[in-house]
Amino acid sequence: MSGSTRTMGMLTAGALVAVTAYTVALGSNGWLWFGWVILGLITIGMAATRET
């Protein structure tokens, strides 16, 4: 895994923790979860298309 893909993966994991904490503290926000799903798809796409 390249450095940028690894960084994107860590950002996605951190965003999941943040969105989950927000949901627990203040209630669910669909836009936050939608944004996290898009971020996850971008991360998966980066991992799938990385150069070997």
C-alpha cells in the first residue's frame, strides 16, 4: 500500500470514529454518514487502482 493510500485509510478510519462519536453524543446526521461512505468508496478505489 502506498503512502497516500495508507494516509487516506487512516483518515477514513478517523472519520468513522468522529462520525460515530457525533452520532452517540448528538444524534444521527445522515449527511455525515453519507460523506463517510463516499470517503470510504474513494479510499477503496485508491487501494484498488494503486500501481504495483
